[in-house]
Amino acid sequence: MTIADEEKILTQPQTSRGVLQPSNDGQQSPSDSSSPESKSEGIIPPTRPPLRPGASGSRHWSEGLIRKRDSVPRDDGKRELTEDEAYDKLGYCWPRWKKWTYLAAVAFVQVSMNFNTSVFPNAVQPLSEAFKIGQQEARTGQMIYLVLYSIGCELWAPWSEEFGRWPILNLSMFLINIWQIPCMVAPNWGTIVVARGLGGLSTAGGSVTLGLIADIYEPDTQQFPLAFIVLSSCIGTSIGGVIGGPIERFCKWQWFFYIQFIFGFVTQVIIFFMPESRSTILLDREAKRRRKTGEDPNVYGPNELKKPEFPSRKPPIVFCLSLLSGFSDALIFIFLESFTLVYQQGWDFGILACAWAVIPINLAYVLTYFSYFPWFWRDEHQIKKYGEDFFVPERRLKWLLFLAPFEPIGLMGFAWTSFGKSRGIPWIASMIFSCMVGIANYAIYLSSVDYMIAAYGVYSASACGGNAFARDLLAGVSAMYATPMYTNIGDKWHVEYASTVLSCLSCLVVAPIYVFYWKGPEIRKRSKFAESLAADRKEHGGRRVSKAAPEELP
């Protein structure tokens, strides 16, 4: 049925087509939906109540028309409860205030987890002095945390899809806080290395938190909340330097871990009161309620029956975008490692000034966040005007086409403004170029995960797990070679040459973006899983499905 046909149906007088008609008291009352014509059309009355003021549910429900997803009883008489039958119980129907309260709690998780990585570089010097080790050896604490963090993202993501977001996030944060305690009282360096490694492995990270977006927003409304969560993630990876400077300057080394623990404990309290949002878990609860009340003794939730999983072999588009985002993040980590060298040598900055030199990058993240708003408004307008088929996932990359070149330009400009006051170059010049690098990094991160969440829906936590794996693994490895690179490359001008090399490498990172934009549909066709999810969404009027059917899995 075409959009025009559906609009024609909706403009007809009250008939027996199964569309809810408003009654005199303002409540919805179902018309007769048992006519043969209704059944042949496959249209069923929505079970969702009218939207409350401020609610932000799917617009497809306001049209009063959805496609029915068959729920055929099995041989043993059990029947699966589908999202069509209990849509009002899912996170998509939460009021706006509840969704943004939830997002604020998720933002705390993102900032807290990423703060644990970004504050550690400031602890390298105090730790090396306290335990009588070299600074390169002290950086192993950062390396092992990030490398095992990348593995943790891959482990926790599918668990959150099976057991729910709430238990996984709370367990992850609890373990992170537990492993801070050995670091706070460590008698030797080995204790810190082991505890940092276990803390990284316990971190669910962005794979789970980004997947939460697909739990409460449909693809055509996810961009504003996703941009907010990505902003919190980026702020977490850079604010550690701003806070770490004063800790290094005025406190003992133990305070690096005290602050992490306090931040983590506050976050734990906040997320303890978060509601569950995973659609399959909510459907399980509703099915149990219906069986208990006798409303439907044979209905069961998706997880109570067979549970399809996200394919273990990453689809091509996930693999490619994960590498793109991972290399970009590694470049940023290497770039940030150079700040102390650049500003100490070039402008005689002290500990606090070097730490606060990161502020322009945080400013860049905020500016880029707001720069996406006109594009989001444009996308919403075009979806309303032309329909969802017009808004292919590749359109989510369009603003990135203009912002991505800022990465090589910013790195090159930063390289040759790093000579400092000896050549009469003001410090603000290098910060302008570092701001450009921050703009590109945020844009690459946001657009890549927006693309994947739109394509993989409720399985986006697993899809984003690949993204997080690449970002954290490559960033962790870079912790060991960043400083040697900036102090040894070339016969002279070590810092300038190192940043120039990063600029050239970033060109290789940026180029695939244009390939994805123009060739994205062909790449996605190689993933039968993504194609099947897209077909399901189209069948259900653009809404996400709670899970893929078993026959759709690769």
C-alpha cells in the first residue's frame, strides 16, 4: 500500500477498517475491525493510547495505522507477544520529560567512564615518581585500560540485549568502582596495572549507552538525542585533561583514583533509579503480566522463546565505519598526548596552562553539536514531505562531508604553529587549529554511529560494539608510541613532523567517508541482516522491531 493509499483511507468517514475513532469524551474507541476488508488489508487497531501532552512517540501511531506482524502459535500452543500488541509498554511511548531524564543519566555514564581514561595521562608523572618507574612504564596503566576496555565493549553489548540495559549498566559501573579501590591503596605498581586492566574489562562503554537510543527513539527522531549522548562521550574523553591538571598540581597521586571513584559512585546512584528500556525485556514483562492475570495464558515474550542474536561476524558497513571512527579517535589521542610537549616547549606553559589548553577542543565539540541542529530540522522536514524512503541512511553523512576535512587541515595547521614564541607565533593560533580537529572528531563519531543505529536498530549496541572496540583498541595502543613519536621523529622539529605525519594519515581516514556516502547502498546490500531489518521497519510503518525473525539471521 502506498502513502497516498493510506492517506486516502485516513480521510474516509468512519468505517470498519480498524482505525481508532475519537469518541465524544476525547477517548479513543475502536471501530469494528472484523470486516473482511480490514483483514485482507492486514490493518489492525493500534493498542497505544492517545499521546499525552509532551509525549514524543512515533508519528506512525498518530496516523492510527500500522501493519500487523504475524504471531503464529507454536506446536506447543505458545505465542510470542509482538511490539504491535504492546507498543504502549515500550520506551518509544515515554513522555518527553522521561526520555530526557533518562538521557541525562546515560550522559553521566558516558562522561564517568570516559573520564577514567582521559584523566590518567596527568597521573603519569606523579605515578612514575611515587613508584620509581619510568614514564613510559607508567603509561602501561593507560594502555591496558583502553585495550581491555575495547574487549569489554564487545562483551557487554550483546549481554545488554539479552538481559536488559539496567542490570548490565549497574553491574558494569559497580565493578568499575570496585576496581578503583585497589588503585587508591596500591602498595606497588603491579597492583595498579592489574586493577586498571580489570576496570577496563568491566566497562560497558559507548556500545551499550549508544544502543539505548534505539530503545526509546525511532530512526526518524533519534538524531537530537544521539547528538547529545555523543557530546557527553566526547566531553568525557577531553575533560579529564582539564580536571587532571589541578589534581596533578595540588594533590597526591591517590586523588586521581579518589576522584574517579567519587564520580563513579555518584553515577551508580543515578543509574540505579533508571528504568529498563530494552524492548524485548519490556515485552517479556508484559507477557508475564498477561499470563498472570489470565488475559492471555499462552503469550510469551521474545526472550522467553528463541532469542536471535546479532551476527558474530560484523557486516561490511559496521567493519568499515568502525575502522574509520577508530583511526580518527587514535589520531586524537596521539594529538592530545602532544599538548604538554608543544605548550611547554613553545610557550613555557605550566601544568595548569597545559591542562587548560584542551578547553578549545571541548568548545569545538559543543559548537559542532549545535551546528548539526539545522541539518536535523531539514531532515525532519524532508521526511514529512517526501516520506521515509527518501531519507536513506547515507543522508546522515551529508554534514560530515563538509566537516571531515577539518581533521587534516587542523592537524597540519597545528603542526606548523607549534614553533611557539621563538618564531613570533601566538599560542591562540595553535588552539584555533586544535579546535578544528575537535570539530572533525565529533562529526566523524556522531555521523558514523547515527548511520549504524539507523541501520541496525535494536541490535545497535552490538553494532556500536565494533565501533567502540576499534576506537578504544587503537587509542590504547597509541598511548605507548605517542610520546616517543613526538620526541624522536626526524633530526629536528620533532613535534612539527609528528603532527604532519598525523595530518597525512588523517587524509586516509577521511577519504572513505565520501565512498560511504556515494556507495553506501551497495555496501549495505552485502549485509542481509541490515537489509532484513530495513524491510521489517518498512513493513511496520517505519517503526523498529523488537528483534529480527530467526529466518532473517545470516
